[in-house]
Amino acid sequence: MMYNNMQSYVRTGSNGFSSASRIVIAIFLFVFLVLTILLYFFAFPSWQLRLTGVQATAIAHEDGICASDDDSNDSYAFSYSFNGPQGKSYSVTHNSFCTNVINDGDQVAIWYAPDNPTNVLAMPEAILLYIFSGIGGAIDLACLLAILLTLTSGLRARRRRETFSYTNMGLR
């Protein structure tokens, strides 16, 4: 008699996960995969350049004003002049990154690829890389933790239910 009541209490299923747990796992797994793919495609080349590139000091030259918003601070696109391998001079235009952190004529730390000195990462870009990689990594870690907690909570709940049913039936 007690066994029939306990059997109705114990959730049956092959893996012990409810549909809500599966949905939570799927959502966090999707967010984890999307962020990981974005970080890989956008941040990995910059990280590779930052970690394996050659550091140099460049002079920033203002190339033009970028589209600004309503505030009065304009941002500028820059080109960077530096001496590369074997003392050869390079001037690399970087129109894809606009900033108001540096000024015309400032000395800026850059990293360049030794086999392609026109591939440059400037210090303001590196700072943004650190910030966004840290935020993305923290969100990825939180998603992994949520997935692991959801997976283990289903298993722990099933173990508690099995232990509860055995003890109430006098088997343990």
C-alpha cells in the first residue's frame, strides 16, 4: 500500500529531468554557444595579435572625423606610423575604429603581426578587447554554471526521491 503511494510520488522518466529543466538547459546552452561563437570569430584574431604580435610605439595621425552622436565630443579615425621589422617605416590606416581617447600626434602602444605589419591592434582597441572578452567570458561561465546546476539538480532530486522511497518502505 505504501509502495503504491510512493510510486505515484516518484516521478518516472528515463533521465529524471522535467520538461522545464530541459527548456532551461536548452536556453542556457543556446546563449553559451552564441556567445562562444561570437567571441571566437570577433575576439580571437585580436587576442592572437595581442599575444603573439610585436609591440611597438606608433604616432597617431588623425585621418578624419567619424559620425558623432548628439554630444559635443567628436571621435576620429587614425592612422599609425611606426617602424616595423628591419626598421622599415609603416603607416597603417585604421578607419574601422573611431575614438576620442587619443589625439593627433600622441604616442600609442600597438601590436602588429611580424609577417604582416599592416595588421595592427592599437591600445584603445586592446582595452575594449579586454572589457568585452571579460564580460563575454563571465556570461559564458554563468551559462555553463546554470547548465551544470540544472543537470545536477535533476540527478540530486531523483536520488533524494529514491532514498526517501526506500527508507519509508523499510528497505534502508
